[in-house]
Amino acid sequence: MSYSDDGLGIDQDGMLDQIDARTNLAGSNKMEILLFSLGSGEKFGINVFKIKEVCTAGKITRTPNMPAGVDGIVSLRGHVMPVLNLANFMGISPVEKHQTMMVAEFNNHIMGFLVHGVDRIIRVDWDKVRATDGMLSDKGALITAITELPDGTLISILDVEQILANAFGEAVVGNVERVESERELCIFFADDSMVARRKIAEVLDKMGVKHIQATNGHEAWDRLRAMADTAQSAGANLCDQIQVILTDAEMPEMDGYVLTQHIKSDHRFDGIPVVMHSSLSSEANRAMGRRVGVDYYVPKFDSIVLSSTLRPLLT
């Protein structure tokens, strides 16, 4: 079976307990998705590791000049956070007002997503998740991938990076210094988010570093193996052609953890550090990365932190 309901119920008025303990998925090419609805009859999903809590929204305070789709701010357990109405943001007209709030943490920020309701957590094989590749409508631009339940129900998985960029604007790449080197430097990176790929490329361009990119772990591994085969046939060392491999954690078809396992188990990649660049900022995700051999972990998206992590690996 590609999916299994793990029996973990969702208390909409309480915490999603022990999420940080669910590190046994590292290297299994599986992830756990929280299913939710927006009142349109469709099913949506978000990675469980992004969710801190599901609760009733309570009092939302409107503030001036709020971005489209943001209902206001709310104070919850000492955090003041923006609350984004997902239905309005995605152009869906629900019949009733949404009061359920998913509290999400990513990129070291906390915010609330208003939804119609949450369903359950399912476990999904990444190789059964398919990227949308921009084939959908404007609403589909906010969907990074599609998967299917055993009963045929389609689940649209949110592209959180794209949602944040649309709502609050893309992160600004800071003053990144060039890397001085007598040889050509190259970084291979993999990320399924178009926004993330664009920002990574912008940082590397400012650093003066050549880059090769892939849109998911499966594509990345195919291309990396082909490069390793070519280098091996020529009697060359791949580490002279690629200095760093940068990977996202969650990607369709093959995630960054399994990609790292493949790299670390192939001696042809010896000497090439793997840096995980992920919006999943909890300690559990760092632990998952360490388990499969990730050398460095960088939270999205801070251009200065990213460039300062990569710089010593290139010089």
C-alpha cells in the first residue's frame, strides 16, 4: 500500500502531539500529510512537520494595509502571527466562515492558515507524488504536487513557498559577496519550488558560482549518476566538477533524505558535501538530516546564511 492511516486523530482544539518525535521516516522516501478542506469539496494536504497546532482561530484583529487573503493577526500562546485565509487566497468561495486554524512553522516563522476543517494524517510514498509542472490553473500555481488516495481521491499538496511569496512578496537577496577562486566552481541543487530555485540561482549568480539544477530528488539523482558515470569513464574526479550538492528536504518522487542516502552510499561522490536547504525548521528535521548523512542544514530562506554556509565549502 502506498498509504496508511496511522490512527493519529486530530484534535482541532489542541496540539498535534509528538510530531518532532516522528523522525523514523528519514530515508524511507515517505512523508506524513495533514489532510484538510476549504469548503469546496476538494482535499488538500500539507506536510505534518510544518504544523505546530490545530485550533479554533479565536479573535482575529484586522490591521491596515494587509496583503490580499490575510484576514489579520492573532495572539496565540505568546506569539502574534498573521492569519491567512486559504480559501480567499486561492479564489475559493466557501459557504460558511472558516474558524479552524492550522498554526504552521516554516522558514523560522509562525503563521496561521484558516481552513474549513482538518481530517487526518496519512503516510504517503514520495514516489506516488507527482509534480504539477505548471499544468494547472492560477490556483494550481499554489499547488506543488498531486497524489491519490486508495479510494481515488486526489490530494493537492500546497506550495508553501509560493503562497508566502504571493502573499508577502519574495525574499530579498542581500549583499552577497563573490567567491574568489582560480578555478570554475559549481553547485548542484535540487528543489521542487520554482520560487526557491529562482532565489537559490540568484544567490549563486551573485557569488559567481556556476550551478546545475533539478526539480526533484529523482531527477537530481539521475543527473548526478550520469555525471558520475561520465567522470568515471574519463578517469576524472567528480569533486573537481561539483563542489557542493544543495537539496531541499521534501520533493515529489524522491525526497532529499533518500537523495542524500544515495549520494553518501556512492564513493564517487566522496569529498562533495551535502547541504540541506529546507523550510522545515524544527530540530526533528535536522535530526532526520543527520541520520542520512547531511553535512550541513540551512533553513530557508536567508541569502546571507545560505551564502555564508556555502562559502567555506568552495574555498
